[in-house]
Amino acid sequence: MTLKTRGRMITLLGLALLAGVYVRAIWFTPIERMQGGAQKIFYLHAPAAWSTLLAMCLVGLASILYLLMKDDRFDRFAAASAEVGTAFACVLLTTGPLWGKPVWGTWWTWDARLTLTLFLFFLFIGYQLLRGAIPEPGMRARYSAVLGIFGMVLVPFIHLSVYLFRTLHPQPIVLKPSAPSLPGDMLATLLFSFLAFTILYVGFVTQRYALGAQAKDPSHVG
Amino acid sequence: MGEILRDAWVVARKDLALELRTKTGLVSAAVFTALVLTVFNFGRDPTAVAALDLAPSILWVTFTFAAVLSLNRAFQLELENQALEGLLVSPIDRRSLYLGKLFANLIFVGLVEAVGLPLFALFFNIPIINILLPLAGLIAVATVGFVAVGTLLSALVIRVRFAELMLPVLLLPFLIPPLIGAVQVTARLLSGRPLSEVSGWLRLLLAYDLVFVSLATMLFSATVDE
């Protein structure tokens, strides 16, 4: 099986699981008392945030490995991960306002985490603009690796400023020091969705990586 | 370490000597800063919003713009007559080269800020005399963060198309954490609150400086060596 086909299979599995998430979230998960139906968007929003962050961290790690080993595959992986990260950041930035309107009463607010997610999105865009502006592959790989590492290091600073800036944003409820404070049904749906989004991330990146390999060497069918 | 810093100072002195002979960059950046401050004055309704409420944002947006514009010149300078190649073959450590550029940029941006701050106080009638020392300290800490990332990114973009546009696009997301911190601390300082209220932000700013100065020093060689 070629890499591209494998990527497609994983993506199909991810999409099937995503359909399962919808079914579970809509019909089999209780409605939250304060926020009503709008809260269900979290089953997409939080996992999209996870995939976006995962994408950014893996861009950074692949960049470090590229600078250490100068292996083109790491560069190709970083490029693929950045593109997929941009897509997930779009999901994040569209589902957020959809939830914000009924619950906060506004589509957009300059809440810390919202603002910084937007800047994470800009970071992905900038990364790709830089890649697009350098024609020479070796230079492109080195420069984007440097930017990728910087981007990854910026993420904890983003996270830190969330806690410092007075925020409207719901505080983390799954990954926090004490046990998750979500009712079992909701937690199960959310974790299920995290799984679906992770598999989707892997599927998309695999396909994009295979395309990148093909673009570099058209005779290569992997 | 001593040698690295000594070489860095040589590189910085070269840049500053070039700058001080023509002064074009410095004067343009200072005039630009004054102009941005003037623009801000007309960009608000003085009967509706008190200058003091807007002051922290005005100060930091102005400084951010001034820093971004000034950073473009650091490596642009070296493109002429392939001066960068000359620097690269000279027997100095890459870290010294980066730190030298960083020092020169810091002095350059610091001078521009030294012109901007009194103008800011004058134009918006902001009493800064009593908080001058902590405010200057804050400006120094935040500027180190801005310039550390900016110096490295400006080395990345010089050989790229649309360098002048690419630098702000890449740099601004990185300026957001120090910018938020600087604005928060400035607001507390201007309203006479104790610094202990913002110790979290100060620690964040210091950590940012430390992390990004070391990271950029380490990664600089990847941006200039094939």
C-alpha cells in the first residue's frame, strides 16, 4: 500500500469516527444546564484546539530534528503539519464564535485565549508565507525550521498569558491538575472526539506528506 | 563566554559607527515615532476618552512599530556589496555575530524610545516623572524580548522577496505576549499601583527575554550557514 493510500484510509477512518462523534454528541450526550445546546460545539472545538496545538508542536519537533540531521523528510513533515494545523485552526476559529454568540452574547471578544489562538493561526500563515517566498529548497528548509522552533517555543508563553490575563474563557476542564470535572457521558464524548481529531490529523498529514514527496520526485509513487 | 561578548561588541560597534556616520536611520526612526504619536492624538476623541486610559496602548503600539521598522535595517545593511559574506568569513563565532547585531539593534531602538517617551509624556500630558525608573526598566525588559526575536527574524527575511512586509507578518505574533505584559504593567504603573500586583507579568517578560535570547543565539548559525 502506498503512503498516499494509507493516508486516505486513515482519513476515512477519522471521518467515520467524526460522524460517530456527531451522533453521540447530538443524541446520546445530555444537554448542559447553563449553556443549552450551544455547549455541544465543544465536542468539536476543544479537539480542534488539541489538533492545532499538536500540529504546532510537531512542526517544532520536526524542525529541531531537521536542523540536527538535515534530513529532508523532517522538513516535508513540518510543512505538512503546518498546513494541516492551519485547517484545524480554522475549525477552532469558526466554532469558537458560533459558541460565543449564544453564551457570551458576542461573536468575538478580545479574550486572551481567543486572541492568542488567532495569533497562532497567523503564525501558521506566516510560516507558510515564508516557505512560499523562498525558492531554494535547502534555504527554505533551514529558515522554516528556525521559524518552526520559535513557533513551538511561543506556545507555552501563549498558554501562560492565558492564566495571567483576566479571561472570559472557560478554564480547562479535562487537562487540569485535579481530576476532570466533567460528567461521565460528556467526558466520554469529548475523549472520543479527541481520538477522532487525532486520527484525522494523522490522516491529513500522511496524505500531505505523500504529496510533498511526489512533488519533489514525480517518479516516486509512495 | 568573555570572548564571545567581546567579539559581539566589535560587531555592534561596527554597526553603530555606520549608523552614527549617516544618522539617516536613526533620525527617520525618531521622526517616525513622533509622527505615530501625533497620528494617535487625532485617532481618538479627547472629549470621550481620557488620554491616560489610552496611554499604555499608545506607548506600546508606537514602540512596536518603531522596533519593527528599525529591525529591517540591521541585515539589509549587510546585503550591499555582500558585506554579510565578509562578516561570515571573519574568524568570529556565529553567536557573537548574532549578539553583536542584537546589541546594536537594542541601542538603536533604545535611542528611538528615549526620544519617543518624553514626546509621549508631552503630547498626552502623562505624568511619568515619578515612575520614570520602573517605566524605563519595563521598557528595557520588553524591548530586549522584541529585539531578540526581531533580530533573528530579520536575518531570515533579508534574502526573501517582500522582506519589509514579511518581517512584521512573521514578527508580530511573537510580540503579542511581551506586548500584553508591557501594556498591563504600564497601566498599573500609570495608575500608581504597586509593582507586586504585576509580578506575574514581570516574571513572564523576563522568562521571555531569557528563552528567546538563548534560543536565537543558538539558532542563528542555521540562518546564515549553508
